[in-house]
Amino acid sequence: MKTILIPTDFSDSAENAATYALHLARYMKTNIELCHAFLIPAEYALAGQAAFPAYDYSTLKAETSSHLSDLARKLDEESHAAASKYSFHPDIECQSEAGVISEMVAELVNEKQKQLVVLGMSGIGATVKFILGSSSRNLIEKGGFPLLLIPSGFVFNQIRKIAFATDLRVEDIEVLHSLAGFARYFDAEIVVVHVSDDRRQCNEHLKKEDEFLNDITAKVNYDKIFFRRINNARVGDGLDWLSEHGNIDMLVMIHRPLGFLDRMVKGSYTKKQADHIRIPLLVFPEGLNPVF
């Protein structure tokens, strides 16, 4: 059975993301694994002074393993408390090792066929940050797996409507096919969203929309997919409006690696959305084969 992987730094935001993931696991009938990567402080010596004593590996391993066990126990209690609502009770495993979290996550995903990685965020606006710092941005930039980002304090209710942002590329159909597998667990609607302003609605662009929708009908076997065009000249502003007023429970985007020049000029729509979004953001890497 595939599992949901939950990296944690034991903060409130991380615990909230783990609780959200627990709800997902019960719907998806899959197990979950908590993981934490710790760094061993290096010993160093100042001029004329003794080296600063550092924790050894076994001490840090024991401490973090204990914290993971405590979180697992809390999640297990929450799961049993809701036994009348859910028929499935996920097993919870823990993994703690020295190293860098992005490398640990990548290794666990490849090794154990993780279906999804769920990560918490804290802050809104300019103060937003991933709970695990810059390493977590690497999970978006380099990760080859679906990554679900949960804003701090966001409480799972039910997933009824999922918005999928697209620029009508043919390769997005494969990601949509995978997303349909995810949506089936919740019997949720998928709203395929394209942001475009009136100046771009020429015959050629409208033809591209029609071809994209025809491809969806032919290649994606899910009867709850709808299309919505948002009239806005700026993609980011259009997605912001959708997140705030579209009555959606989750936004889905594809992260596309940019060249150096594009990164300097445009940045990444995905990472910009992650900087201030108030609803869960599911990020698929470009070219990912169906995983759900």
C-alpha cells in the first residue's frame, strides 16, 4: 500500500498539516509516515578555547524519535476518536535521520513509493515561509512527486471542489488524469481554470481552448470536470481572485522549471502562489506520470 509522507519540524503549523493529512489518508485508505531530518552541530574551536561540545548522533536520534512517537500517538488517538465517521484507520510510521530534509524526502519517496507529500506553511503575505525553510522550496523546485502545502491553521472540512490552473499545454492532460484519480476519493468536482484577458480571445486562442477541452473529454475518464475562464491580464491576480472568491477547497498547479532569464524576469507562478495562498495548494511537477 502506498503511503502519504509528512515531513515535520514539530511546530504548530506542521502538526496542523499532519492532522489534515490524516483526514486525507482515511478517505484514500492509505497509511502515513512522519519524518524528520536533524542536523548534528559540528564541533568547532575558537582561538585559545576548547571545542564547543556537540550533541552526538544517538542523542539527537533518540530525542527526535521521541517527538515523532508523541505526534504519531496524538494522530492515532484522533483517528480512533473519529472511528464512527471513517471506516479506515491508517497505520502511522515514523522516520528520523540526520541530514537535509529535501534529500530525505526524495529518498523516502523513491524507496517506498510515497503517493503524496504533505507539508505545512506558516505566515501570510510577506512573512510566509515553509516550515522547513529553504530546503522546502527545493521540494517544489526539484521534487518529482505531488506536494500538498497546507496553510497554517487551515482545518480540513471536506474536499468538494478542486481548481486546476492550466495554460492549455497538451502535457497538462496527463497531470489532469492523475488529479482525477485523487478527486475520485472525495467525489469532488475539478474546475479546469484558464486565466486570460479579452485581448487574447482571438480565434486561434479560442480554438486552442476547444482542442484542450476535447482532449480532456477523450483522455480523462472523470465526469465531474468543468471549465472556467477567468478574465484577467495577470495570471497571479486571476488565481488570487479564484482562491478568495471561487469557493474552492484546493488549488492545483504544475511547477515548471524555468531557465535563468525567465526566473529573473517572471519568477514562478507556483512559488508566488505558495507565498500567500490561504487554501491548500497541490503542486505537481511537470511531466509526472499518474500517481493516484
